[in-house]
Amino acid sequence: MRISSLTSPIDSLKMKGLINGSLELNQSNGKYAPTSDFTVSDFEVNDTPLGDFELVIAGNENLTQYKVNAQLKDDVQRTLWANGTVNTAGDQSKINVDFNFNEFNLVALSPLGGEVLDNMRGFATGEIGLTGLLVEPNLSGGLVIKDGGLNIPYLNTDFDLAQNSEITVSTDLFDFNTIELTDTKYGTKGTLSGVIKHKNFGFWELGSTLALIDY
């Protein structure tokens, strides 16, 4: 089964791959607990090959809590893995999952930048936690970017980021702290500080503290 037949459209996010998997019901004392194991081979996001994606979900007997284990692995290494739980008890489902990144290819996510950022590139390493309501979770964590870069359309300028630039991630924004930049066309240097805000990875806007200094 192809992943495109199961996923609903998401703005600026196009996924491809071939799904194979199984669903098991494990019986204990007359009760059943489901376990699902799926693999998406040749997984692509926005035409960027990322490797094979594996997902295991194990539910409890009451079907109110599910353990989630996932990983994304290319030909060399794991670039993403996640562990945690989803709780469906009560009126609103809740999530508590930690995502770990290891040289994850950011090119796949470049279209999410919309009109504010494009040509995002580089490899991200770090951790991001998702907690709270499943439909609108809180994000908290940080990423270190290697071989990074981006284009800021309103400046009509493309930049390389200094190696090992650090970005703080929270629910509705990315905080660049202070990052050294190099103009890829002219080689001039500067710094970027401040935040970029978003709403569920849409409606992007530059924070008022974004500044280029010594440029």
C-alpha cells in the first residue's frame, strides 16, 4: 500500500513510500491488547529520500494508552527516532513523545518555511519533546545544525549558517539565539538573532527582534 493513499493533504508536505505491516491482538486473562508494526520503505518527504521508516504501536487492554516507538534509518544510520505514549482516556487525547534527531536532512522540510524562509538545508541533531493535547501539542527542545543554510526572500539573499549553529524550538517559534551568517553570493558576514514565529507550521512571520548586524 502506498502512503499517499492513507495520508490527508498537508500544506507544503508531500510524502511518498510503500507501507507494509501487521496488526496483532495479544490475549491475557480474557482481555486483548493490540500491537501494530509498520514499515514505510523508500520513504520520501517533498521528493527527498530519507530511508526506511519503522513504527511500532502497542495498546493497553483498555485501549486508553498506546506506547509509540519509531525510527527513520537511511543507508548509513538512524537519523530520527521517537519514544513515548499517547493517552486517549478522557475527552481529549494527549501525547508525551520525545523525538531524537541525528543528522536529519532538513532539505525535506524546506517547503514548510512558506514565504518567510526557503532553500532550508543542513543536517539537524538534537531532541524535541511533544507534550499536551494530541491535536495541538507543545514543543520544547533544541537542534544543532551542521552544513546549514537558508534563503530569506524579503532580503532576496541566501545565507550559509556557521557550523554547529544552535536553534531553540518551542511551541510556536524557532529562536535563532545568535547565529553567524555568510552571504553565499558576496561572501560578506553578519549575525542573525531573534525568532521566527509560526502557527502549526503555517502562517510564518519574522519576529520583531530579527536583525542582521555587521552585514
